Amino acid sequence: MDNFLQWAVAAGLGAILLEVVRSLLQRKKMGADAARTNTETAISLLEPLRSEITRLQGEVESTRQELISTRRELTLAKAELTETRREVRHLRDRVRETEKGMD
């Protein structure tokens, strides 16, 4: 009976050990599956973000070019305004001179 009891205890411990190992291996497999799923999900979420970033970069470049053009126009408008003011002053001075000559 001692041999049988030892064999039964050994078999029971072996079964418990086998279940623990199987459980650990299953957990690792589930962990790997979860990691793969997480990676696939992250990649699927990144692709639309990449597309949006590319679109926004194009929009930024377009806006940058528009800003450069607007600055050029503003510089020309300022120069034209300065010239117009100069002409108005000149004409005003001529009118005043003419008025003084009429007195």
C-alpha cells in the first residue's frame, strides 16, 4: 500500500504540476494573442492618423504659401499707400500755395 500511496501522490502532484504548466503556457499564448491584437489595433488606428497628418501638412504648406503671397501684397499696398500720401501732401501744398496767391 505504501508504494500505491506514493504512486498516487506522485501522480496527483504530476497532474497538478502538468495543469500549472499548461495554464502558464495558455496564459503566455493568450498574452501573445492579446499583444498581437493590440498591435493590429494600434496599426489600424495609426493609419488614419498618418493620412490626417499628411493632409494637414499639405494644408500647412498651402497656408504658408498663401501667407508669403499675402505679405508680398501687403508690402506693395504699403508702398502704394506711402506714394499716395506723398501725392496727396504735394497736391494739398499746391492748393494752399494757389489759395495764398489768390489772397
